[in-house]
Amino acid sequence: MVIFVEISNDTMQEVANYNEDSIQTLDWQEHIRRRPGMYIGKLGDGSQADDGIYVLLKEVIDNSIDEFMMGNGRKIEVLVSDEQVSIRDFGRGIPLGKLIDVVSKMNTGAKYDSKVFKKSVGLNGVGVKAVNALSSRFLVKAIRDGEVKEVEFNGGHITREEKVKPTDEPNGTHVIFTPDNNIFKNYHYISDYVSAMMKNYTFLNAGLVIEFNGEKYLSKNGLLDLLNENMDSDPIYPVIHLKGEDIEMALTHGNQYGEDYYSFVNGQHTTQGGTHLVAFREALVKTIRDFYKKDFDASDIRASIIAAISIKVEEPVFESQTKTKLGSKDIGPEGPSVRNFIMNFVQKELDNYLHKNQDVAEVLLRRIQESERERKAISGIQKLAKQRAKKVSLHNKKLRDCRIHFDSNHERKKESSLFITEGDSASGSITKSRDVNTQAVFSLRGKPLNCFGLTKKIVYENEEFNLLQAALNIEEGLDDLRYNKVIIATDADVDGMHIRLLLLTFFLQFFPELVRKGHVYIMQTPLFRVRNKKKTYYCYSEEEKQQAMTKLGANPEITRFKGLGEISPDEFKVFIGEEMRLEPVSLHKGDSIKQLLEYYMGKNTPERQDFIIDNLYVEKDVVEDSKTK
């Protein structure tokens, strides 16, 4: 058995008590369950795409993908509900005699033999064991050459083992698991996040079919399909799609602000980038400067870009078990550096493409020059705005900061949140009840400006926008974003809804990648407090209020919260702690940012007037009904 030795923090704080009793020996299951962050990153409730329940899903599917990459099994069947996850592949199947070892013994697997899995995602033999240990039910069935073996676990411990039996099922591995709700509290899978994950797998593995909850995903054009899937408007020139041995790239430009990248290593979505993405961005700038023979500013070349890069690396080194950032400097033991490999490919293939497609080269040149003109036009205002942000007592008046900021420790960065509130009373209540280590508060003064249709110049001219941008540290993109969650916390009334829309307009207009990358949330706050002398319920809807009244029985006290300022700091601790309800702001395929903002924030069109009229009386009836009750 593999064991882990752990020294508790309490004993480290009191050196005098450090003795033999301070040393704990944990088996592998207990170590994973006590320190899940070491294996799957943060836990979360499923409201973010990188929460632990999605990592569990990914760890199992990665094994099926590795089978496909080695030429075994073209189809993977995935069923996901809040109760359980089922993944069935049609690869070779885990060798029956080693089935228990593979899913329950640390550092056990075939991926240590690079001849079997040359360019695999998972190399440490840990992922599926973590899934096993963190599940209240984990069932694995291996089908191989007419025989099947099935084993079931709870928290990593065997609860049932079947003997090898004959079967007529096709070869493959079937895993069914239920995340342990003692570890993943109040979790739920968001279908859009799972769907995006499944699509990415097919974009990166031509010919692979994934059936997710009955819907079939298949890609014929790789990263070209990925960009087409994720663009919300037509690009200014056709997507440039280039492929080579162990590398594929696709890129185009639009008219939106910001830069949007999708990077992958051995089929793994590296959401935090890494050495390959740094090299790709550098190679783009150098190639385009050389092609046009002009020393363009890098920000002008990359402004409004949407691009994807995928490479394959032997024995990749990631910066954490969750594999979100590549640390490898070399392609393989005998290969070139990642930087040189990507630089050489981009310089050769992109340069050739631009020479062969002069119409695309002309459009790209005009886009770069347009970005250059806009940047120079606001450069003076930019400098003044930065000086103003420094002079304003930002950390005392507008921003109550937290102690954890963006640094080299990305796992800690994921814990940080910024609440954007309206008014002093609401921000005061949240400030008094927040976790000062991880939660910051930004207080708005009045309603923000409707910035739809305005240029980025307004971000620096408008004090609220300038200070909010400075607080988030997103002027140069998301690389230095100081808070992982940007939470809009406004009253659940008409004014609060309006402020939400104005803030979302600001983010979508100037920093759309903040929304696309899943950083923006709406905080749900309770509408009612229902209590008696023994029990208190906080209710977020009329239905929840009725349920609470039924549970408490006769004559409970009912309070209708009119705004965040009415909720005491002690009560706020409940709403912004582990039980906090967050609604992620996301964009779907077919959502055009321009059309959305035009409809909701543009001129008062007849279509919007009809929408308001059709929904006005429904909302009015709900409000009046709540007042009556």
C-alpha cells in the first residue's frame, strides 16, 4: 500500500507539542479526501467550468481519449445528471487482472510505458484514483476479449467485486460514479459546460464520436470548427487553418475588443495557457511584423484576435494535477524547445498563407492600422486616467480589497472574488460580513453609464469604469486579472436589474473575454426570511417561501427584503459563504454580442417595446402577489 505522511498545521504552530503523536499516516483514499485540492483543484458547486465535479468527469474521459489516440475505439458514450455520471468507451478495455490496481493503487497504470501511450494527457496514474476516492459510488467495468469484470467502490474502498464472466459486449471500459456530496456540497452539473468540454474533445480528435446525453458530437475540420463554434459574429476574413505534425492552429480577427485564445496540449484544454501559448502569441507578432516589414505594436497585431493552438508533446509537464497550464519547455526528450517548434511552424506556414492570399493580408493590415489609430487616439487620456486612478484613494473609498491577489500561485487566485455593489449600505453590509482573505468589495456610485456603441475611450474618461477596470487589472487583458469571480451584487428590483444590465453591457462591450472565460456572475439574494423561535429559512422565490411556511407550521414571521442594505452583516455571512448562490453569465452558440446589446441597450425599438409590454403585467402580478402575502 502507498502511504502519505502528513503534519497538521496546528502542531506546526506550537513547536512545543511537536512529537510522535503529531505525525499522521494516511492511506491513499484518506489523503485524497482530506486534500482534494492537490488532485482536482478547487471543489466548487459546479457554477464554474473548472470546478472539481468537471475535473472528475474529465479525468475519466481523458483515459478514453488516450485509447482513441492510440487507435482504439471511435465512440464514447457520456451520460451526466446531478445524481451520477456514466462514461462508456470502446477501446481495448483495462486488463481484467489489473482492474482493481488501475483504479485504486496510486502510481499504477500503463502510461509510464511511453511506447504504449506516447503522447498521453495523464501520466501520473492519479486521476481516476482521485475520482474513485471522491465518489460515494464508483463502479468500473472492463470488457476485454469476451470477458467482463466489475468492481464497485465507496470513497475508494471496495464494496462489491464480481468474478470474471463471459460476455458478448464489445471491448471497452465503463465507469459510473456519483460525486460525494459530503465533499461537493450542493453541486450540480451545468449542461453548457459539459457540452463545451465534449465538443472540444471532438475538435481535437478527428473521427471521434461523443454521444452526450443523446446528442452526437463529431468534428471534421478540427480547430476550424472550434473557432466557428465560438465566434458570435462573422470574422473580418476567413479563418486561417494550418496543420502540421503534432501541431494545428487556427486564427482570424473580428471587430470585438480583447484577445480570445483556446490552447490545447495532447487534447487537454489548457485554460491557463503555458509555454505553448506564450510562444504562439510571440510567433504571431514576429511573423506579421516580418511579413509587412513594419514594427507594429504587439497589442495592435493581436487586438480583436480569436485563435486556437494545439500541440502534442511527449511526457508533458503541467503546473498542477488539473493540467490547466503547460510547463514543458521541450517537445520531447530529443525534440526542439516548445518555443522554437511553434515559432518555426508559424513563421513558415502563416507567412506562406499570407503571400498566397493577398486579399486576406490586406484586410488584416487594415485591421492592425485601425487598432493602431484608436490606441494612439486614447493614449493621452489613458495616461491621465491611470494617474487619476492612483491619486484616488481606491483602496479606501471604492475598493475594499482582499488579501489574496493574483500571483504565481494560481490555485490561490481561484479563491478570490470581487463583489460589485450599489450604494454604501449594501457595500457596508457585505464588507462587514465577507471573508477578508478572499472576498473584495467595489462600491458603485449611482448608475453606470450605458456604454453601448461607445469606443474604449469612454473607459478612461468615465471615473467609475476607469476605477473598476483598475480594480480588476484588465486593461491589458485577463493575464493579470486580480479576481477569479466578478460578482454583480445588486438589489432584486427594477433599479438593481438596470444596474446589472449596464455592468454587463460594459463587460460585453469592452472585455467580452471576461464573460466568455466564465468569470462573471450574478449573486442571488433571498427575497424572504421565514422564521419562528426555533428555525429560520431564507427563501429566494415565492415557491421556496411557501415550502418554508409549510415546514414551520402556523403563523411564522415573514420578512420581505426590499434591498441588500436591509440585510444585516450577520445574515449576509450565510449568503456569501459556502451556501452562496451564483448564476454564471454565459454566452451560447448563436449569441451575437452586438445583436444582444443592440436589442436590450440600444435605441428603444418597437421589438423591445413589445417585449416590455408582454412581460410587464406578468412581473407586476408577481410583485403584487408577494406584497399581498
